[in-house]
Amino acid sequence: MGVSVHIKDCAIWSMNDTEQSYSEDAAVLLEGVPLLALASGTGDSVDSQLMAASIAMDSVRMSAPGLSELAHQLEESPSDPQVHRQLSVLLEESFHNAHTQLVRSAHERGAAGMGSSLVAAVLGQGQATLATVGDCRGFVLRNGSLHQVTHDSTGRSESMTAGPCVLGVGPFEVDIAQVPLANDDVLVLCPDSLARHLNPEEMVKLLGQRQLQNAAQEMVEQASQRGALGNGAVALVRVASQQGHEELDTIAGLMQSVFLFQDMSPAQRYLVAPYLDERCFQPGETLVEAGEPGDEFFVILEGTVRISRGDLVLVDIGPGEHLGELSLMQSAVRSATATAVDSVRVYALSRARFAEIRDRRPELGNQLLMSLLHTVGDRLKELTGRLSDLESVVQGLELSGHHTQTLLDAVRGRSGG
């Protein structure tokens, strides 16, 4: 069942610090989707900067009908991973269209270096799906604390040449993140120049005002007074959601406890979130079957899962625990059956999606891979130690030579099974 998100309050404020003129070219809120976006233009003149931001925003507006259609599909099928992926793809396509338009416009105008950072967020089904390129930032104010939810990407890429990572200028990568939203959360989109001139405590105080319009104006004006350069702008949305922050904090804690994600920052985990499929299982339903091929890793969010082999119950596992990590490395049959004892909710990561992370985000993929290898290595050491202990026990049994050898062969894995 989906979780609705509605807008309680919103505000957009932008200012060109050179002319002290105000414009909404740099930010837009399309409530019908709902879509929130902000662009920060670059270039050798104020006109080029404003033009670049306007071109980037036009591209986002052009994608609004398609995003709206996908938002409606999510209302009908909130757990459909294909719809979530189509939403991410369409957002990414709008960024590539903006890049193409910026390159063409810069060539026509003879404006070398004209480009734009861009961040866009589609709200729906209990979360914001964010796409980011360059030095635009995303934050969430929740329960009096400010959290950065986008990953710093300016100039980042192991595979790209040195230079600014912005649309229209050089190579770039689009970061896609999924950020869960709780009731009364405030989503903040702003350029890095604003975030660097306001510390988190100041932002929390300003965002705590009843009217977000006042908060937006004061944030931009204070940053400008302190020397923020370029197009100062901020876009704010306060949401109404059926989810409380306690539930989201619990899930975040569970994910942080899982070995695969525990060394990641919250912003990095949000980047992984689009690759995870949320699934629900009814009591008695099978997650995986012994002897069947396996290619998914599961993290349990709610409920109890029973691990068994034949009639033998091995263990029951619950929230924060996981199964199937070896499936991320290679194709293999499941060694045990996993069955839902009660209503179970999980995150599933397939081997194919794991490979996508490694292809698209090598530094993040390598971090996940190293965590996986370390854990598998620890498991093998533990298993080797247990087998050694068991072998010693078997050798000490006062049994006939034939039976002792049979037990030893079984322990060493040479039995018929």
C-alpha cells in the first residue's frame, strides 16, 4: 500500500547578487506533479548565467507531463519497481536534454563555459526522487535536525577528465537518489554557494519559521550579504505524510546496521535506494527455495523469516538481518529455504542491479564490493573453524573406523549430499 505525500507549504526565492533583481527563472514548483527544481547557472557574464539556468529549468518543465503520468502510476502501483525506474530514467533524460540545449546555445552565442548545475525532486509515495548534477544541494529538515540528502558531485568522477561537473560543460553523471519523507519534513534545494555561507544551525533556525516564504527570503539575503556569488536561490517544501519520523528513523537504523551499507554516509545510502526493490510476503509465503537458483540479497525490514533445510529449522531472523549475500557475487543454488513466519517486508537487491551500481558509480560499487568480500571472508573463516572443531570431535568418538570415516567425509563435504 502506498504512502501519500502532500504539500503543506512551499516557497521559492531567487536573487541575482550583481543587479539585486529577483527572478524565478532559477527555480520552479509544479504542483500538479509535484515537481520541485532549482538550477544554478555558470558563465562569463550574468546574462549567460541566467540564460543557462533558464534553459535547464525549461528542460525540466518539458518533462513534467511524463513525470505526472508516472506519479499517477505510482499511486496505483506503489511497489512496482519498473515504475520507479521509469521515473528515474525520465528525470535523467531531462538532464541530458538540458545538456544538449546548453551546448547548442553556448555555441550559438559564442559563450564558452555556459552551463548549469541542476537538482530536481519528484514527490510521491512517501519519498522524494532526486536527480542532481553539479553543485546544487538537497537537504531535509526533520524533527529539528538538518540532513544533507544529495552526494557532492562537483568535479567528481574517476572515469572523467578534470573539470567542472555541470550540464553543458564537459562530461557529467546524473545522481539519482530516493529520500523517504516524514510528516512535517522540509525539503530544501539550494546551490552550494548558499549552503557554504549558512551553517546548519542557522538553516535550522530559519527553516523553523511558520512561513517558508520568509525563511527562503532570509536564507538568500543572508548568504548574499556574506559573499555568496552567482544566482542565489532556494526552493522549500514542507510535506504532509502518513509516515512519522520514528518509522523512517527505525528503517534508517536497520539499514545502517547491515554490513553492506554500514560504512556509507546517509547520502550514499540514498543513492543506493533506487536499486533496491521493496517487497512484502504473507505468512507462509516462500522468499527463496532450497535447490533453486538465487540471484538476490534480502534485508528484512519487518516480520520474521524462518530459515530451514527440509524439516530442520535452522534459525529465525528478523528486522535488520539479511540473507543471500553470496548471490550478489555468483549464480548459485540456494542452500536453504526462507519462509515468512508472519507478514514480512524486505528490501531486495538483485545481482543485476548490483552490477548496475558498480557500472554507473564505480567508487560506490567498489565500496559495496569490498564490504561484501570482507563479510564473505569472515564467514569462510568462521565456517572453517567450526568444521575443524567438529572434525576434532568426530575423531575423538569411540566408533568403528568405518563410521568415523563416514562422519569425517560428511564434515569435509565429501558425502553424497
